[in-house]
Amino acid sequence: MDYKDLANLIFPDAKDISYYEEKYPRRNLKEGAVVTRYAPSPTGVMHVGGLYQGLIAKKIVEQTEGVFFLRIEDTDQKREIENGVMEIVNSLKQFGLEADEGMISDNEEKGDYGPYKQSQRKEIYQSYAKYLIEQGKAYPCFCTPEDVEAIRSKQEAAKIRPGYYGVWAKCRNNTVEEMAEKIKEGKNYIIRFKSPGREDKKIKHKDVIKGNVEFPENDQDIVIIKADGLPTYHFAHAIDDHLMGTTHVIRGDEWLSSVPLHLQLFHELGFKAPKYAHIAPIMKNDNGNKRKLSKRKDPEAAVSYYEEMGIPAEAVNEYLLNIANSNFENWRRANKDKDISEFELQLNKMSVSGALFDMVKLLDVGKTVISKFTAEKVYEETLDWAKRHDEELVKMLSDKEYSLKVFGIERGNKKPRKDISKWSDVKENIEYMYDEQFYSKEQSYEYQVINEKEDIEKILNLYIEKYYDENDEKQEWFDKIKELAGEMGYAKEVKEFKANPEMYKAHVGDVSTVLRVALTARTNTPDMYEIMQVIGKERMAKRFEKAIKEMRH
Ligand code: GLU
């Protein structure tokens, strides 16, 4: 009886690994092309950290004309949730991060290196486990969970490093005959890797993000195939990333300490190891303390939050690049109108300790991003969002032509207005432009400086009767407000007022405020000339009447 016989006894039907090595040939890509993946477990709502990883991976791939694929890591079937894959696929799509290969729904996939769902790759893992057993690099372990627990307690009591290694690895020294016998007796077992490492030796490794790191060698005989026949994360990682041709493993830095094990696995399997880039988690400032963004404490940690709030994907992506590379901000300043695809992301410039996430900043980025959208796009996206979240807003927007004019105010020019940071802001932002909303709500009119009822009434009446003309260009329009101010005995220029404050009760700006407040019931609005153009003289006159009536009350 030798290792080969043992391997045959354990995996009688497993194919020779040459079958898979041929089935998945090395990829034929141009020099420098990065092949990487997003490899989540479908265990629940997608976290913004996952989105961040996906964005980084996709970006690096696009920059190098490589391949980005989506692999579902569902070997821990206890933790799986229904529709978990669809949730991931949809989230990626929503943020423009579709994979080139991999899962495209719960059960469908595309690409030549599949299956891309680990639970469907059982036979592949078993072939490679068999291959290791044949060489004496893996073995069946008959320890029960209780046995393993007992070892652990002993180690703890003796204050010794825990784990299944060296002298503690009871089953590694069984003879082939003993192993075969136990199997034939029907004993339960799992497969462990027989680590050739020594804890007192060090390995040096260069991580693309973290830089040079040094670790003790791995000496743990980790489980590679579990009792259910599925692989552990570590083993699946080595097999999959080898067969799928991954050049760069971009993943969360909770895996950094597993690098010695992973390099060892690649080596013992005879594979070329990929490069590793370990991303630090996204952090949040919590009353002066930096902590990880948490699914439990922070609503903004869930990717679904952005859809609910109506924060456009473009804003989220732009913000995430902001925190990924600190030079992004300068790039953006110098390239205001460029698409983010033109920014060259660099993995080695990513934060080693974790970038800070700040919702206020994200919303600010959102304002700028939205300010560059066309009125048409703002309209479509708002309507789309409203259909899912706000029926009243859908109704408001039913007159598309009019709404495009509303969204067109101070848009499409050199310095577009930045007043919308998310679609859930829109209603409050524009509702005064819609008569139905305007008249159905109680409005309070705060005229500020000019407060005599008679003056206000006179300003409004004179303006409609004598000064406002829809055909005026902006300069003429403004000149007329100045004339009106003059006629009423106010300063026509703010400068004049400041020079001789005792001569005037108010100035042209205060007259404008009266017009603005009567028209919109707000003191702060976008450009009033444009608002008047959109509302038109007739509706304006009606609004002034209402303002006067309410003042007389
Ligand atoms: N399934 C692993 C996780 O979600 C993937 C890690 C990796 O990218 O290799 O953490």
C-alpha cells in the first residue's frame, strides 16, 4: 500500500489534474494585463467594503485590459442566504461594475473558466486533493471535533500556540496502512494539508498595498477538504485562482496573515503564486475614534442605502476613488470634466491602515457629480428613483417638458448650480416650481428687510404691471428691477446704499428679495431670472396676488 493506493481509496473517481490543467489553458492576454476577481460569499446584504473591492478590481482590470470575474464562494453552506448571488450581481450592475466573466444570476454564468460557483467545483478540488495525497502532501485526519477541542484545551493549559501542527497533528504520522484501515472501517475523516513549514523560520513577502511584510512560516496542517466534501476557503483559493488565471488577488486585509499558508499551498501544488493586494477596511470617525465601518451600526455600510437615498452610483464610485487614492482629488481638480475611467488608480498608493469614509464628503461629491448631469438625465434618474420611493414626486414630474425646464435652471453652463446631492433631495428642492404643490401647502412669506405691507404690495403690483417683460434678456430684466427700486425710493445699487446708508431704507437687493419671496415663498433659490422665465408672467401674477392676500390677513 502506498500513497497512490491511499489516494485511490479516498477519491476513486477523481480525474487526474492534467485534465483540468488542459481544460483551463493559460490566458492569452497582453503583457501586464491583470486578471482579478471579486469573490464574495453570498451571505447577506452587500457591504460598501465589497463595492469598494469590486470597484478597485474592475478599475485595475480596465486600466490593463485584463479580466475581471465574479466568483461566488459558497463553500460554507450554513451561512448562505437565498438570492444571495442575485443581490451581488445586481449591486455590481447598479454601480457599473459588471464582471467580464463569472456568475450573472443565481444559476447562470459566462466565461470559459467556470464553474464560477465553488459549490459546483467539488470534483475539481477533490482531484487536486487526491494529487496532494498521492505525493504524501495531504492526508486523511480522523480526529473528531471533540479530539480537536481536547488538543486545543491542552495547548491552552500549557500556554502553547494553538492548532493542528507538529507533534499535535496526531493523524499526520499514521502509516498509509493505518489510514487505509480506518477508512475501510468506515471512520469519518477530513483531508488535511501536510505542512512542510517551520514556525521558527520566517518568510518575506511583498504585498502590493502593504509593502514588505514578514511572517513565520506556516506549520499548521489545515483542513483542505471538509466532512461535507467541500474545500475550505484556503484550498479553494489556491485551486481556483490558479485555474482561473488570477494574476492579482485583491482582497480584504483580514486575509493578510494567511499569506504564508497560501504561498505554501501554491508551492506544494506546483502553482505559480499570484500577487497579493490586501485592502484595509473602510474606516469611520466615531466621535474622534477611528473604527471599521460597521454593518450593524452604520446604515451607509449597506450598499442598498445608496439606492434608497437616491445617491447616484457615479457619486459613490467617484467618492470611493477619492478615498482609494489620495491623489484623486488633485486629478479631479485638474480634470473637471473627465470621466473617472481616465483616472489611473494605483494599488500601491492605497492606504495601508484604512481610508476614512465620510458621508458628508460623499454627499458633497454627489452635488458636483449631479451638477454636471444634463437636465434630461436628472429628470430620468429622479423619476426612476421616485417610481420606487415617492409617488407624489412621480406625479409632480408627469409634465416632462415643464420639468426639464425646471431642472434646466442654472444647468449646462460653466458654473452649474450644486443644490442636489441625492434624488431624495429633489422634491423639497423644486416643489415651489409646481403650482399644485405650491398652492396646496401653507407658505410663509419672509420678506426680510422691506416689511411695510404697502411697500410690498406696491413693489409686486408695479413689477407686474410696469416692469416685467418675458422677452427681456437678463441684463434688461435686472435693469428694470433697479428702476423699480429707484421709483420706490430705494438705492438702485448696493454700492450706493453702502456709501449713504442714511439716505435709503433699502436697496435693489431687498427689492429682489421681495419679488423672490412672493414668487417662491423662499429666500434662497436658484437664479430668479430663469425661475421667472420658467414660471411665466401669468402664473407669476397669480402668485403675487396670493402673497398680497395672505399679507392682508
Ligand atoms: N470569500 C472571501 C471573502 O468574502 C474572499 C476573499 C478573497 O477575495 O479571496 O472574504
